[in-house]
Amino acid sequence: MNISSIAGFVAAPLLGPYAMSKHAIEAYSDALRAEMAFLGVTVVAIEPGRFATNIVGTATKRMEEQGKSLENSPYAELTRQTLQRYSSAQVKEGPERVARVIEEALSSPAPKPRNLVVSDQREAELAIRRDSRRLPNSSGHPFSYDRNTLVTMLDEALANPGGGVTMSKVTGLWATGSGSHCHLRRRSGCSWSTCPEPTHRRTSSASS
């Protein structure tokens, strides 16, 4: 289990280094998930949003200890706004909700690969809209998809939240739901009900 963040896919001003580290965790989790699947090991990323922690107090203390000042900085006001946005005065809910999601993921026989945990509707919408904006930005090249195809791909993703192992009916990139070949186990005849990849087990039980 890797503790990522909403910053793993939403980078806010002045938080570039932090967002870079969380983007790295997202990439590492994706790669490790594929590498460990054939061993029956599930890799999960937890993606918390803003919760009441001491992150602002720690950042402010480090700035003071290092003798850094916002005086005369062109980023002074933006820095104050950013610190205020993440302060306990603005974020009331503690991290208990995150702990519960971690517990549920550890207890589940087939946890979701990614688990977004936010404290308010605004953050949830921000995360969803950020992902949806990637689609139009990926158009305009020879292998773009039209709207109807993108909707079909979204439907597939919603039907299979585990993701990562079933073949897209649109692209045909990976193994079909019939289990004729499992691209992670590198062999034909994957039974799906016994395959260590949790998405196979979940799909098999759903079909039965």
C-alpha cells in the first residue's frame, strides 16, 4: 500500500515539489501493480485530499528555522493564501476518514487500485474535472478517438473499477473477459477464478 495524494494528479501552485513526489508514487504504484500481480500481490494507492493535519505548521516552522521570509517576494500573497487554504482554520475534518479507507483496503479481498479520499464535494469535483480535461488535450493526433468511442471507454472503466487487465472492446489491447489469455500471467487458459489478479477474480464471480 502506497500513500499518495490528490496532489498525485492535481498540482497546485507553489506545491510543485510535493506534487512531483506524489506523481512519482502514482507511477510507481502502476508499475509495481503490474509487476506483482502474477505473484498474487495487490498494490493499492491511497489518495487523500485536504484534512486537518500539521502540514502547514511544519512548513511554517521550517521556513522560520531556515530564515526565509516572504517580505518583498512576488509570491508573498500567493504563499499566504496557500498556507491559509491548507490550515486547520479552513480544514476541520481530521484524518480519521483516511485511516478507515486504509483499513478497508487492507481488509478487502479485491481492493480498488486507487482510493481517492476527500473531505468535501469541491475537492471531489476538482479531481474528477482534472482527469476529464486530459481527454480533449489528448485529441488532434492520428490515433484520437471520437466522443462516442470515449464514452464507450468510460463505460468500460466504470464497469471494471479494478482496471488494468481486461481487454478494451474498443482498442483490443489486452485480454478479453473470456480469459483466453492473461497478459500478466503470460499464458493461455487463465481460469480467472484462480488467477491471482484480483480484477479477474472479481469479474469471474460477477459473471457466475
